[in-house]
Amino acid sequence: VIIGQEARASHHFSLLDLPSSSGRLDVLLRCLRAALLVSHGLRRDTSVYLVLQGGWGAPRTVRVEGERARFLRPDERSLAMLVRRVLAAPAEGEGFIERHPGVSVAQGGLDQVLADLGQATHYVLEEGAPDVRGQALEGPAPVFYLGDHRGFSVETRAWIAARGAKPIGVGPLSLHSDDALALVVNELDRRDPPGDDGPPRRDERGD
Ligand SMILES: C[S@@+](CC[C@H](N)C(=O)[O-])C[C@H]1O[C@@H](n2cnc3c(N)ncnc32)[C@H](O)[C@@H]1O
């Protein structure tokens, strides 16, 4: 669950100047790629939530499900175009509404994510927290909360703490969000490598 404090909840941003016009959606898109996409495929057992807390219509959340997603390209511009397209659809109805195979949008932020998750074990990536390598990461459906370039707001930090999320760290330095996420995902890959259900699905685009 990647939380963009200023990331625009609307499609009104420019692909020519993504970082400043989108409230740093680029940070969230790199996280999306790090969590979901591997070379020539994606992690079927992973879903990513981009919580967009900035600008008009906020908060809204984009959910990308590895199990169902199609036509995801790994470059930031293509991912930005996809997110812009799904955000352009009018906000309507309750819960997540699919706007592209495996890509859905919901009006609402963290509470909406929580309702969608069901039973889960919550972890929060925090600088200075106990190293992920020493942690069991037990429990059903581990969920990881990650801040953007500005970290977490006071309100978000309190919301995450109220979920009983366990803090985990990925080393002694303050990393970019996508790098921190890549390390956690890699840890999960090592502990639970692809099994009988085969390697990650090759995306239909072949990227
Ligand atoms: C660039 S950092 C945020 C820095 C921001 N100045 C702050 O104080 O929170 C972005 C996010 O990456 C994650 N992160 C960065 N380095 C980390 C580390 N060493 N261990 C765990 N998470 C880390 C955290 O979730 C953080 O909110």
C-alpha cells in the first residue's frame, strides 16, 4: 500500500512533467513496478494499492491486481498513461470499479483499502525499524505500508499504528520508496519462491 501525500487523485496531470504536475505520482509508479513487475511477467500473488491523497477529488485509490492485470508495461510513462486513463473515468459506485483488466479505482483512501483487504497482517516500512531479515513475516496476507518521498503524514502514521502494524526496516540508510519496497519484495521472493503454480505469468505484451 503506497501512500502519496500529494499524488493527484484526478487525471489532471501532464505526462511531459509528471513529477511536479502529478504530485510525485512518479514515486508511486516506480513502487508499482518494483512490487508487481518482474522481467517478462508479474507477481500473480501480489496486489498494489496506490493511495492518492492530493488535489481535487482526493482521496482515491488505484488497485492493481497481479492475478488479473494485463497489458502492463514497465516504463513509467506507460504506467502513468494507464493510471491517468483509469482516473479519468468518473468516480461512481461503492468500492473498487475495474477500468482496465486488473486495474480498479475506488473513491476513498486507507479505509477503503482496509475494507478491501479483509483479514491481513500489517507491516509498515520505517527507517530505523527492526530489520526485515530478522522477522518472521508471519500471518495471513502480509500487507506493507510505504510512504512517498515525504514519508508519512502524522494522520497516516496514526492510522497505520491503529491497525497494529509492525514496523520493519530494510537497512541503515533512508532509501527511495521503490528501492525500499524492492528489498522487501525480494525478501518475500526468497522465502516463498514460485512453486507448483509456475513462474510469474508472462504479460501479453511480452515486456
Ligand atoms: C524517501 S523515504 C521517506 C523519507 C522521509 N524524509 C521521512 O522522514 O519519512 C520513503 C519511504 O520509504 C520507506 N523507507 C525508506 N528507507 C527505508 C528503510 N531503511 N527501511 C524501511 N523503510 C524505508 C519508508 O516507508 C519511507 O516512508
